[in-house]
Amino acid sequence: SLPPTELHTMVKTVLFIDTQKNRNWFKRFEGAQLVNERGEREDVVVDQCDWDDLEFCAYSDSGLLATLDPQTDPIEGSKQSSRRTIKPSLVVIRATVRSIGCRDFRNSLYALQYCNVPCINNFVAMYAELERPLMYGALSEIHKRLGDKFPLIQQYYIPSADLFPVLPRFLNSAHITPTSRVLL
């Protein structure tokens, strides 16, 4: 069990990583409180940003520090107009870790797990989301268990773009439907 002073700092700051900058987590959690193990009420401190506006420093002895850059269009009533450093005790991710183009924030995801920061999102699911074939494999397992109760769009995995021209030889037009997807 942790000393009360450490517990106090651990349950307090929630960091929302969200690509929707107009989603106001500050307002949604305004006035929210937690009850600590001594029965005392504590305010919930919320901060939010996108991956682009965030840097993590992970320390094995003292945990994770997050530095959030100022926003060009800060949410009214927030501290988003200034650069700030927080020690998140809980993280909620509402943004993809890696996407088409130059957005790749896997190192930030690794920092969260390195420091064992509690996260509402499941780390296994976030890692699977990084690679579509892994995600589809997991969804396929659910589909096998639940059948039509869990509909799944048929997809094809081509491990190399070099193999793509071979596709028509083993699949004819009857196999590729408007709802089919090919993952490269």
C-alpha cells in the first residue's frame, strides 16, 4: 500500500490524448472528484492535447512526465495557452498512434507502458491497431466465436506488394465484392 501523500498525487491528473481539439474534456470533468482511501474528496485535474503537441520523458525511478505544447486555439478556461508539464496518473487515448503520412507516435506509447501508467485503453488493442493484419486477426477470432452476431467485412492480406499482380489468378471477380478490402 502506498503512503497517503503518494496516493494523493497518483489519482489526480487525467491526460486525454485526442485528435478532436474541439472535444472539451475540461468541461466534461468540471467539478469531478474522487474519494481517496482515507475517504477524502479530491479534485480531478484534466489536461488534453493531440500526439503532435505532446512529449514524454520516462524515468524508471520516478515515472512519466508529459510536456504539453501551447495550443494555437486553446479551449476557453483551460491552461492550453501555455507550455506545461504534468505527471499523468491516468491516460485516455482517443487518437490513433500511427496513421498514413508521418504520424507515428509509437515511442510515446512505449513510454506509457515503460512507466506502467494506467490507461483506459488496452495496450494489446493499441498495439494490434498499429498493424491492420493483427487487428483483423483478433476481430476474426471474435467473429468465429459469435458468428453473425459480430459481422466482419471480408478482407485479404497480401504480405508484399510484389504479390498483388498475382491476385487475379487465385481470386476471380466473384471473390471481390464492394464490401471486400485488401490490406497491403
